[in-house]
Amino acid sequence: MRYHTQDIFIPSEKVLLPASLSLPENPKGLVLFVHGSGSSRLSPRNIYVADVLLSEGVGSLLFDLLTPEEALQNHRDHGFRFAISFLTQRLLHVTQWVTSQESLRPYGIGYFGASTGAAAALDAAALLPSYCQALVLRGGRPDLALSDLDRVRVPTLFIVGGEDHEVLRWNEKAYRAILHAPAKKLSVIAGAGHLFEEAGALQEVAGQAAGWFKTHLQSPTHYSKKLQIDENHNGRGGYCDSFPC
């Protein structure tokens, strides 16, 4: 399938986040990729999944959660490793940018979160149920977002490697804690570890993600006004997905 890719910068408060936006012809939706700590928009695993989504007619937005300076600092001291509230704010700013773009408004939004990025994706989905239509979490750390799980009201797919034992326990607990999602599934890839490096494992992740997003993303009807974000927040509940705020 033919598609167009554009390298862009997305504003988030006083910084610009590098990003890559890829859209096939007549997209079935747009998936925002939320990478894990120590990774970036150049994650080969996320790029692979994004390519599979594009082949299935779903657009992708790969972006950096941190600026180059922040990423360097994080490499030195891991200061952003578990800064889930901060990372959630970045994701919400990116979502705000997407909904403000006339050319992107026709497409339903999904989040694909990996590792610690899954916690930010869960938090953002809980805060913006009218904007995020579907969630896929790959080897995620939902234990870092347990307080928000009861507010998740979007279809959520947990994908975990069968050999990633501790992460599997966290995902099983999170799966049970999500009570209000219209659809949820815990998929365990037998024999796979945390990075899904085993033969066929990442292909299985990508195929399941594509199926989930194609099933649950649809054209939105509520983007007539710009998504408002309250910058004076404490990391929980400081956002508004309906109007007036």
C-alpha cells in the first residue's frame, strides 16, 4: 500500500518534539506510538509495527517523548525513566496537536504504548476517553498507572511475552482492574520475552495490533473545537476532554 511520510516537529509547551507522520491513502485511523524509557521514535520494534499498520491502512505517528537534551540527561541519570506524569503530559500535547490539524481531524486516534510508555498511554486514555478510541500495550508497565485503570474506558489490548514473567503478572493485574472498557483482551505470546526478539513474536504483536485498531478506530465527530489542556495540573485530572472545561 502506498503511503506518505513527513518528518515534523510537534510543540509541547516550550519545546519541539521530533516526529515522523506516515499516512496511507484513505487511512482507517491514526496511531500515536508511545515509546519506553531509553527509547525514541527510532525504536526498530515500533517502526516495524508502524509499517505493518501502514500496510493495513492505518496511519502512524512516531515521536520522541524527550528532547535531545532531555534524552541525554536521562541516559546519564535515568531522571525521566519513571516520570509517568511528565510523559503523559507530553503525550497529551501531541494529541492536542493532532486534533488541531485540519488534515488529521477525520481520523480516529489510537495509542500504542511500549514498556513505560504504556503507563503514559493508559493515563492519557483515562484522561481523554473522547479522543483516544483504542489502546494496544506491548510489554507494558501498567503497574505504573494503577490508580488510573478504573477510569480507562476505551478498548484495551495487553500483549505480553509468555517468558516475561514479572511483566506478565503486572499485566494480568491491570487486565483485571480495567472494569469499564467496552472491550479488553490479554494476549500472551508463547515463548516470547520482553523485547519479542524470538522468531515470529514481533510479527504476531504487529498483526494483533493492526486487527485491534482496524476494529475499534472510527472517524470522530467531536473535533470541532481544540482539545484544551490545563497546564496547572498535578499529573492527575488536570485535563479536559469535553467542553467547556
